[in-house]
Amino acid sequence: MAKIDIRQESQNNLKSPKEFEFSTKDFERVRALIYSRAGISLAASKQEMVYSRIARRLRANGLTSFTTYLDRLESGRAEDEWEAFTNALTTNLTSFFREEHHFPLLANHLKGNKGPLTIWCSASSTGEEPYSIAMTACEVFGTLTPPVQIIATDIDTNVLNTAQQGIYSQDKIERMSSERVRRFMLRGKGQQSGMVRMRPELREMITYRQLNLLSDDWAIRGPFDVIFCRNVMIYFDKATQGKILSRFVPLMKPDALLFAGHSENFMYVSNAFKLRGKTVYQLADPSAGTVSTERAKPVG
């Protein structure tokens, strides 16, 4: 069998003509638009990724030019397409019990409270994270109906639809224990063979809402016992990170925990938090938190 020169193949792919012309100016426009819309700071190295994802939107709209497409967005007459544009550039990498070291810390925090408890999962993606939180709560309280309410938000409406359905392929649960699968999931039959669905009790624990962390109006109310904001801050610049962290503070109870992603460090961004554990934070000044016995409620 002939050997394949991967480097040569990659060079050939890069030299192959594109379906649409995509200039550096087009790329910079995309970077500016997604930053202003969602706070996402795209690296200069993402030009090929941007072309691939936005080219799909050109085809869907029957357009032949990036310039025409971007002009349409900027015209203010394409609100539905703005949503599709944002969804296309949102990265949604997630899995059940991702960053597993966080969940024993979450369990210990829940054990110290009788409830009702409120948790905000601020970048829920396709639902694996909020369902992992729900399963942890069920295990702590020994029931499928623990005194816990989870508000799960994301900017991407497509992934929220997937999360609400709570249906996943078998490969998504390969790393989970058979006990957890048996307790928390229903196996599909017939045409749904090879799929699982989260039990209705878990789905009912979670309220899904679209939310842009850059929006002036967050359609949720605190205070929260826990906020998960994992692997989303890495897409924002330091100024945006600081602004978001400052807005978390009044939504947190004095002893609330903030969970961050493995590559995120808030210590150099905000002095409002101090490290509690591995990428887990608490308020540096507990008096800045909000004391309340009311459950958090979604707006609208």
C-alpha cells in the first residue's frame, strides 16, 4: 500500500479553490460581529473554521458572497439569521460528568444545605452538564425528586432543544457506571434502540432558557447556591470576563460556589472571588452575596 504524505495532502487541501471567496477583510468582519454579539473572541488561527461554518449559512440562504451575507446581518433586517450565525460559531464540546473532580465538591456543598437549593448552569450546551448536576443532587438526597432547582441557559438555541429532549446515543454514556444508567435513564426500544433518555424526574428538575452572557438583561433571578460557568470564559477577553464575574456576585448566596473550567483562572481577572478548590471559587467577601429563602425563578 502506498504511503500517504499527510503534510502534502494538507497543503493540497489548503490550495484547493474555495466555493466562496473569503478574504481577510471578511474574516475580520466576522470576528467583529461575533464579538459584539456574543463576546466571543475568535483567534486569528480560526479563519478556516469560520469559513467552513459560515459557508453553510451562505448555502442555506442561497447566497454566493460573504460580503452580501455579512451586509445582510449588519442591516438589522435579519434577526433570525443572527441567531443562526451565532449558533454556527458556538463551540459545544461537553460530556456527562466532565471534569469529574467537581462533582464530589458539589455533592459536599449540597449535603450542607437542606434546601430548597438553586443552581445555575450558565453554558448548558446539549444538556450533559445540567443532567450531571441533577444526578449528583439525586444521589445526595437519595431521591429522584431532591429539593433542587436547576436553571440551564445557553446562547445556542439548537443545543437547548437537544438538552430539553434529553435523548442521547449509547456512546455518550459509555464512561458512566451501569448503576447510574439504570437509575437515571430509560433505554430506547425498536427504532430508538441504542439511545437513552433521561428520566422525566430529572428533566423536570431543569428549566432551560436562552441567555446571552453579554446581554444587558439576564432573564433569571438569584440568589443561587451554585453557579456553573465552565469552559465558556475562555472565549471571552479579560475585560468581558471581569464584567461577567462582577454580575455573578449579587446573584450568589454568601456561601455559594462558582465552578470554572479546567483551563480558566479567575484569580487574575477579579478580586471578588477566592479559590476554594481546583477551579472552584467562593466569594472573597461573603457579605457581598445575597441572603434569600426564595427559589430562583426564570423570567418570562
